[in-house]
Amino acid sequence: MVSTKKLRGFLVLLLLLAGCGGGATKAAESPRRGGVADSAPVGQFAAPESAEASASPGQAEASPAPPAERPQASAADRASPAREPSPKSRPGLGTEWGETRTSRVHDVTFVRDSNQPFAVATLHYNDRRGADAMANLHAQRETRRDVEAGGGAITIAIKDAAGEPLEAIHVGDRTIVVGRAGERYSIVLTNHTGHRFESVVTVDGLDVVNGKPGTTENRGYVLLPFATLAIEGFRQSTNAVAAFRFASVADSYAAQMGSARNVGVIGAAFFGERGDSFVPQSDLRLRDSASPFPADPRFAQPPRR
């Protein structure tokens, strides 16, 4: 017969084992937040889950992860023809994770008028040799130092550390910015209208706010009326960014994060605000060229199927 002392000891052991068991507690999800950059009259990013949502002051914002050491590819991976080339074998420029710079933001409310951007701008960049080689793929070249979006409502320029626009080669519908390895740069958006816009910006295919693969579903900076917004790096927090610096493809933030497939491209998508009276120039031009008699009466038309 088991003694009372032994029975109590056995029950205590069972309780201890039960206390150590059970499922892992799910980590609390930190709320995403948005903000307006504090320097100059600039923009903002709002909570991704809901356009109306706003984070309460003092809550930490998720920042893009700094580049981690990449795992070594296996022999099978290196032999696969479907894989992208090794970043170390690629010439030209990428953008690395640079030094920390102060850049403060705060929350504002912005509700999009549509899920689709009214304008999207794309700029490619490379060193001089690479820019000339890309330009030679096309017949005509035009040189200026910014690119228009939304029919001129917004202009985008890539500027150096002194605030001077870098050379941009325009070939057909392609814009190629000329940079130099080690050079720090910023993406400067200028609003030429009295309307507010939300701008979602990517570098090398990565969102400049959260460091993840770019999508227009992400929230971005709000560009205030007749204001200029200078985006200086990948956002680390509400107070700092990791500066944009031209670097080798292998040293680029994108390569360090796992894929250099989209190195060499900068993108900006712009959204109008719900309830605002802004009409894109593209729609104005379409209306201006509308024909009251679009049919050609000389010929019969095939039947609709």
C-alpha cells in the first residue's frame, strides 16, 4: 500500500509536469503604424490593415530587418539553370543598407479613393558603363534630371548627398539614373498641385517603409500639397532610416535579404484621396480628345461575337 507521503509527492510531480506542458503562447502582434516625416513638409504612411485605422502615439513601428548573412547555395542550386545568377557575378550597381540617419515621422489619416494607383513611375539606375549599355538598346536618347508622374502633377528625381539631381537618361518610356558606387542618394518627390497624394515607393523591388517585396497594397508616405518629400533610406523606425547608397549587386540590401532579381529599379505609385477633387491629366487628355462621331461611316464593321 502506497504511503500518504509518497502519494502526495507523486501528485506534486504530476502538477509540475502539467505546468511545464501546453502549447506555446502566441506572441502579441505589434500594431503597424503610419506617419509623416518631420523634416520639410512631407508625407506619411497609414495602418495597412484599414485605411481609417490609426496607431496610438508611442507604439513601436515594425522596421525592415537589417541584412543577414546569406546561406551558401548547394551544388544542386548552383547548377540549376532556372535560378538567378549569383550577385557576385553581376556588374553594375545595387543599393546597400547604409548608416543610420535621423528621420522622424508621425501619424496622419489618409483614405484612398481607389485600390488602384492613378499613376506609377519607374526609374532604373546603374553606373555610367551600365547606363550607356542600357540606353544603347533603344534608338533615341533624351537627357534631363527628373521624371513626371500623373501628367506632371508629381515629379520624381534622384538626388545626391548635396541635393543635386543625378543625371537621368530618358530612352523611350525608360528612365536610367546614373550613379556611382559609394554615393548616397535620396528619392525626391515634388507635388505640383493643391491635392494630397499617398506615395508607395520601392528600391530594388523592396518597400522603403517595411523592407518587404513591393506591392501597391502597402501603405506609404503622404505627399502634401505643393510640398517636396525626400526619402533618404529604408525606414528603421519612426525616428531613423538606413541611408540609400549605391553599392555592388552583391552588397545590395536586396541581395543580402535573399534575392537580387530586381536590383537596379526604383518605383513609385501614387494614390488620390477619397472625396478629393483631383482629376489626373491622363483623364483630362482623354476627354479633351474625345470624338462626338467616333465611327467611320465608309466601311462596314464585323459583327460582335
